[in-house]
Amino acid sequence: MWQRVRDWARRMKRDVVALWLSARDPRTPILAKVVAAAVAAYALSPIDLIPDFIPVLGYLDDLVIVPFGRLLAVRLIPPILMAEFRESAAQCLERPTSRAGLVFILVLWFCTGTLLAFWFWRLR
């Protein structure tokens, strides 16, 4: 069972890198590029939408958002291209990081914090 989980995690990691590559390829359809870029940016971002130190919810977002986003993006990309991207991703030795994903999550946290501060200020 643990071997199957490890294999699934390796395939997921490879597919995220493949999505990152597909978002930059001009042969990928526009909608697939947008979805692939969003999924890759979120998965490769060093900051999560919900931090991992928050019990259950911290890991739940990674177990829901990334797999379902990956599934959608893979369905939108033509199979021949996806096979090529997977092969290229398997050859990558190091995991890229997404600065766009980092910026997106930081902006989201900033906006949430600003709205909460404004809301608390109005309650006084």
C-alpha cells in the first residue's frame, strides 16, 4: 500500500512539473495554459493557501486542490502533448518553484488580513 502511495506522489509531482512546462508551451490551448499555470503555480509555491501547521485543513487543501486541478488541466491538454511534457518533466532533476504562485498567495493573504483588520476596526 505504501508503495502505491509513493508512486502516486511521484506521478503527481511529475505531472505538476509537466503542467508547468505545458503552461509555457505555445502548442498548448489557451484555456489549458491558464488552468495548468494556476495549478503549477499553486503546487510549486513555497506558501500554501492554508498553512500546513493548521491541523487537517493545512494538508486538506493540498490533497484536494492540486489533484483535482491536475486532473482538469490534464484533460484539457492534448494527450500527445501531455506525454511529451511528462517525459520532459521526468528528466528534470530539480523541482522548480513558482514566484507567481508565491506572489499570488502573498497578495491573497494581504487582502484577507486587510479586510479582517478593516472589519475589526469598524466593529469598534
